[in-house]
Amino acid sequence: MTRVLRRVVAGALLAAALGGAAHAADDGRPQELQDVGIDQRLNEQVPLDLEFRNEAGQPVRLAQYFGKKPVILALAYYECPMLCTLVLNGLSSALRVLTFDIGKEFEVVTVSFNPEETPALAAAKKRTYLKDYGRAGAAEGWHFLTGDPAAIARLTQAVGYRYKYLPEQKQYAHAAAIMVLTPQGKISHYFFGVEFSPRDLRLGLVEAADGKIGSKVDQLLLFCFHYDPATGKYGAIALNSVRVAGALTVVALVTFLVVMVRRDRVQRRRLARLAPTPQPSAGRGGR
């Protein structure tokens, strides 16, 4: 890897860490990344009328992947020498841990932001990550798309994803992140970096689906943990955690008392059955 490319990758990771905060020239990023970053647009609508091409080269609209399930959106170009691969590897690694299945509880849409890339490249990338993920049925739920400059520009602008082409390197400088969208196509969460917490990703999907997927435990965790857009992570809510801990303590004490009372009753009944039955005393006869 060239020195410039190393600087770009390191700066891209910094841009991801900074999230949408960074246009300033003194933020520590190299010059190549001064216009690169993410402007968070939480709750804004992604244009679902955009048309791309799927792995088979067929025209598709984004709307085809929305409507019923939350969607993980990953922007990456397929011939990226390093950073995009790290992002997709991190995503695949986190998804392998989830008990949710791609295509069942959620969809994954990967879109190349390089308009020169072809459906053949998308198909090859899809084969690689389906093999890595290793679960049946994922082919119907993980989509790898390519598109023309206009569609790519509208999508990246809608999600606040800023990138830059470096002619000398023939590479793109870009940030590292994935997004979770609601079934209606609104931006729900940004997760930054190249490694993603399976717990955070699961909670993000549950929250984006408005509780229509997941378990009661997930709902309890969402009561105790809050998504922080500044960090792209879930953090504990101290007061709610104390409330839950207190409630669990009360439940545990009540359960203990109920068990002890029942045990005491059982023992009393058992002793009553074992106790000898008193015999009536014989009366003395008389004339």
C-alpha cells in the first residue's frame, strides 16, 4: 500500500469516528479527506424511487427492498483495495453472530458508489459474502447493486455520505459506516467504523422495525440502553438501569417469599399425614 493510500485509509477511519462533524481543516485528517465524511440525517427519507441494477444486470428500484422489514444499507465499491472490504467483512462478522436471519427479519442492500462498476463485479462480491455468511436463504435478502452517477449521487446525498475520487491513486476516499433504515426507508441509525457490535446492530434493527422483530429481552434492553448518534453506539441509561435492577430485585424477593411459603405449607401437610391418629380411650363399665 502506498504512503498516500495509507494516509487515506487512516483518515477515513478518523472521518468515520468523527461522524458528520468534520469539515474543519484542523481535525487531523489529510488533505485528501477534507471533503469526506458523513452528515447524519436521522429520520430523513431515502428516495425509494431510485433505479439501480442488481447482480444479474436487471433494473431494480430501491422500493423493492422496503415495505415490511428494516434494511441495513452499506455503501461500498467492489474494487476498493482495503476499506470497503474491511467494512463488509465487519458487517458479515456481526451478522453471523445475530440470531436474526438475512431475508427473514431484515434485508441488506449494498450499493457501489463507483458508477463504472458492473453487475458482474456485484455478483462476484455477493458470492463471496454469501459464502462467508453461510446461512440458507440469504441470497434472497442480501442485494449487491450498481448504478449510474445520478442515482448514486441522490442516494449518497440523501444519507449524507460524502466521498472523493483521487485521480492519482485511481481510488475513492470515503468514510467507514453502515446505516439502518426503517421499513419505510427512513434513516434510523448510523454505525461507524469497520467493526460493528452485534448487540448494537440487533437493537438498531429492533428499534427500526418498531419492535415488530426481536423478543421481550430486546425491549428491556432498549429501555436500559439508548442510541447515541454522536458515537453511533448504544449506551446504558443509568436511571432506567437502576429502575430495572430494582424491579428485578423486587421480583426476586417476591418469588423467594412465594417459594418459601409454598414449601412451608407442603412440609406442614406432610407432617400432618405422618402424625399418628389419636385413638379414643376405652370407657370403664359399671353396674
